[in-house]
Amino acid sequence: MKVFLGIDVGSVTTKLALVDEHGKYVDGYMLRTAGQPTKAVQKGLSELYAKKQEDWDVTSVGTTGSGRNLAGALVGADIIKNEITAHAVAASTYVPEVQTILEIGGQDSKIIILRDGIVTDFAMNTVCAAGTGSFLDQQAGRLNVPIQDFGAIALQSKSPARIAGRCGVFAESDLIHKQQLGYSVEDLLYGLCQALVRNYLANLALGKELLPTVTFQGGVATNVGMVKAFEEALGTKIVVPENHQMMGAIGAALLAMEQYQFEGKETKFKGWQTKDMSFNSITMTCSGCSNNCEVITIVEGEYTAPSAADGGKISDIKGNIIARWGGTCGKWDMA
């Protein structure tokens, strides 16, 4: 079966998805990145391969997410794209009438505006903890509520607490204060949902026209409390795609499929055996100019690395170097 593989490496989770030559979702796998993106990609490949019911002919591979360059080097990606493009392609494919995409992950959030299937505007929030999924996760832990039960309990709220959500620190202190005042757990949880929605719209949607159809993607879309809070704030129905957590990876797979159909080039994919290969990451500072760039070198298998303390240079690294990046001038970048 001819398939196209998409890999989305995020700070919290890594997703792998397969689509067929018609763009239909075939299968996927999601796991925690756990601060080790290389191992996450390899384990993801291993688990996905173990699920197969028939032979998969991986025709092209795309990567996205914050770890897209690393993942691309490891597996031999044919196309590497940012998350905005990947999410937009996936949403417009599976929800053709979409005009607004809301996406909230573990460590960042995004809004994407589409008109006639074309991205016309977008914004990202990568600095405010109160605008991400980790905000809900941490506060759920404080309230001793399993994150998977968060949404269902929040929907039981009759009078949600007004939580100050513009800052994660203030939100936490405000939550403690409301607890001490005797607010119920469900009112606190839905208040947190509303706080995150207010934060999201104030930071990302300011000055943007949010037209229906609106889709909600990313891990936080699993939280039905968040879906309801967005619907109340925007006054419109929110569409949560069936594979909303996988949309970045699906988008990367679709982009790989489109490129293959346009160019017809043979894939650079190293094969499923990538899951068993040995990779090492070496970081050294380039002293070629005053920028002092930190250059990352990815080596497959055995290697030798000079000691920076002994005046070693990046060019002295020996081994099967498969990728380099990090320099401002491009001196060390590999094609």
C-alpha cells in the first residue's frame, strides 16, 4: 500500500501519521516527547510499524513542529514545513469550508486565518504560559483532577469562577484565593477554561476577523470544557476534527504527498530501520565571528568529537554527519 508519512515533533508530544495516495488518513501514533525527540521519533516509528496490517510503501515523508529539522535529518524527510502550513493544509483538506483555525498545544498556541483555502493571516504565542495546555495541566494537578476528566467536570459548572488568566503566576494565585473562598471544583475548572480562552483571544485574535467555519485543533481540543468556552466567546459552533491531535502530522504527510505528485522524485526516507539506528547530537560554538553561534551536528553511528575546552573546532568532528544547523550565516548548514 502506497502511503505518505508525516511526523510532528512538539515540545510535549510527538505525532506520526500516514495518509494514502488520496489523502485519506490511514493510521497514526502519538507519544510523549519527554525531552528526547530523537528517541521519541524512533519509538514512534517502531510502534507505528508494529500496528501495520499490510505492507506500507512509504513514498514520501514530511516533518513539522518545533523539532522538524531534527526529525527530518533522522528519517530522511523529503519536505520540512512549519506548523502553520501543516495545520492549514490538514484543516482545509478535512474541513473544506474552514476559515478560522484555533490550535492549542502543550507549550504554544496558534491562530490561522484562511480565505478560499489560502492562509491570509496567523499569530503564534510561545511565551505566555497562561495561554497553553500546560496551564490547564498544572492547575488540574493543583485541584487533584485527572486531566482526562477536566472537561467533563468543567461542564457541570453552574457559576464559573472569574480567574485572572492574563498571566500564569497571577492565575495560580487567583485560583488559590477562589479555592479558599469556597468555589466548587467544577466552577474553578470552567473558570480556568474561560480564562485561557480570554487570554488566547486577547493575545492572538486581536484585530482579526474570526469567521466560521471554525476548527479547534491540538491536544487541548480534547477538553470539552475548552470547546464550550470557545463557542460561548465566539458565538459560533466549533468543529473538532476526528484526529484533531494529529492534524500537524497529517498536514506534513499531505504536503509530502502533494510534493511527490508534483515532482515525482524518489523518497529520501531511510526506511523503517531508522527506529533501530544510533544517532548522536553534538553542540559546539563557532568562533568564526562575534555571533558565537551554537551549531548542532547530528551524527549517525560512531563518532569522535573534539573538546571545546581544548580548542576543538566543529570541522574536527568525525563520523557520518547527516545534518548541521544553528549558524546565522549558513556556513555549517548542510543541503
